[in-house]
Amino acid sequence: MSDHRPVSTAGLITIPAVITLGVTILRLAGELEHWAKPWFSTAPGGGAAVVGISWLPIIFGPYFALKLAGAGEGAASNGKAIGYAMGTLLVFATGVFFFASSFKHPNFLTLLGLALMLASAIVPAIGWGALGKALIAYAFAARLPVLVVMYLAMRGNGGAGWGTHYDAVDPAYASMTFAKKFINLAILPQMTFWIGWTVAVGALLGTIAAAVTGKGKQPSPASASQS
């Protein structure tokens, strides 16, 4: 019989989530203190600063995948898992296209784009349930603290903001109420685009890592009973 123990999703993502929160706090501190570029930037959107959490799925996707596979919770099929991970990228990219193409004049395609970006996070679980679940949980654990930081930053200094990328406002949004700014600049991107991005990148690299190391496929019932 296998001596593998089920992996708790909460236990699996706790350390990565804490590390991610630490990076968010470090980035905020760096921007408040105006630390050097390209490590930190206060430009709207983050200015492609090196210190940030958007690249962490490159590390944590494979980490989750290898941990799950090592505990006997790998994908039933490496090919299927990779296929659905690639499908996630396709759904996500389609959502980005619809959103970007209608951004200046919001319409049905704008909402469809947002919905597709968020829905793309569900796709990897079809090919590898445990990994998909872990990545979704991690994505929200990573992005919900950013929402809190953005709210505080945008409210700071009597509404003038803290002068960080978390509260930087494009001129097109300058005349909006705080509620509209927070919805458009914080809630929508953090809870759609960045959730989809985190899961899509983590799933693709995670499934590939598991396949390359030969840890992605679950043992068959027959082989497991003989172990």
C-alpha cells in the first residue's frame, strides 16, 4: 500500500503565500522610500519593477506540482494536464484580447473579457484537480492583500494617495469617484487578470516540470497495491 498522505491545500500554499505577502510589503516600502529603479517603480501599473509578485507563479507553479506529485496526487495524464494548462493560456489570452479591444468604449466584450480571464483559472483543474485547486487558492491568497494595500494607498493622505504604483491613477480615471477608481483600478484587474495570469503561468510551468521530472503521472491502482 502507498504511504503517501493527502496534501492539504492550505498547508501547501501557506509558505508561498507568506513569501508573496512579504514581497508585496517590501515593494510598498521600496516605493514609499523611493528605492532605486529598476527594482522599484511608482509608475502606474508598476513600471515593470523587478520586485513584485507577478513572476512568482514561475517558481510556485512547479513547486506545487512537484509537491503534489511527490505525495501521490499527480495528474492522471501528463499530456492531458499540459493540454489543459495550454488551454488555460488560450482562454486567458482571448479574455485579454476582448477586454483590450473594447477598453476605450466598454461594452459586452469588456465584460466577456473579464469573465474569460477569471474563468481561465478553472481550466487547469480539469486536467489536474489538485494542482488547479492549489493555484486558485494561492492566486487569491496573493492578490487579496494587494487589494487591501491599494485601498489604503488610494485613501491615504486625504485621498491624494501615498505616491506609489498602488495608488497611481491614469489621467482617464482622475475625475472618477473613489469607488469607481477602486473598482476599475483595483478590484477588476486584481480579481480577474491577475488571478487568471497566476493560475495560467503556474499551471503550464507546473505541469511541464512534473512531466520532465517524471513525477506527474499518478501510479496505477495495480502498481500502488503492490507497493
